[in-house]
Amino acid sequence: MDSSDRPLTPAERSWLIELFERTVDGAHNVAYRLVWNHADALDVVQSAFVSAARHRHQLRDPQRARSWLLALPHREALMVLRSRRDVPTDPVDLPEPVLVEVDPAESAIRSELARLLDCAIRDLPDLLRAAFVLRDVEELPMNEVAHVLEIGESAAKMRVARARESLRITLAGRI
């Protein structure tokens, strides 16, 4: 029986539950921003968490547990994207989320800004979008973004900078 097959100890179980609870929103965000489908994103997160539990022994630095765990849904989402290369999917067909707001004018402005930003993020190339979401949405340090994407830190910085510039140009005339 290797270490991935042995049952979790109570301490491991407690640690994993706490890590999952701290990371589930970020993992879903990373997955959703890559696959653009909530059901697929949930599947990606579930698969990533199962993989994390099985491969918990591979985490070498507990200080980097969050970035280690966020790398898993990133990889799982890429596998989903590869599997659907032949299936055309248009993110525009996804339903808009319904928000309940007190001020209708403010709600309309927020909704329009969110829609514009969402569309601009969707239009980013996958590599830039992943770097942007990890750094600016999930607020990971740049070295952890590089770790998740399995690239050098300077390449991660370049991708984030290019994503920001692309968003700035795209949104400049719209906001």
C-alpha cells in the first residue's frame, strides 16, 4: 500500500478540510475562468480536491499549500479544455447571474461593468487569462502564480502585464 492509498490520519483530515475550505472559492474561480461553465468548474474542483487528498504527500512546503492546491484545478481545467476542442462552446450563451440590489441604477451600472470586464477577460488568450486570474483575482504572489502555471517568475510577470495591458486597451473605450 503506497502513501496515496493509506487512509487519512485525523490530523491530515483536519488539515485537508481546513485547506479545502480556505481554497474552494479560489479553486472554483480558477476553474470557471478557464472552462466558462459552472457545472464543469464544479467537476474540476471536485477532481482537483480528490487528487489533492490522494497526493497530499507530494506537498513539500506547507507555506505554499494554497498555490499547490490551485495548480490542481488549473491542470484539471486544461484537461477539460483539451477534451472539448472539437465541441464548440460559446461563453456568450451562458446565462447572466441574477443579483438583487437595492438601487436599480447602481445595479445596472455594476452589472454593465461586470459584463464588460467579464467579456474582456473571456477574450484574453488562455495563458494570459490564467495568469491574470491567479494574480489579480486570487491575489497570489507572483512566485506562486509562476509555480501554478509551471513557468518562470519573469514569464508569469510578463503574462500578467500583457493581460492587464490587453484589458486596459479593450476597456478604455467602453468605460
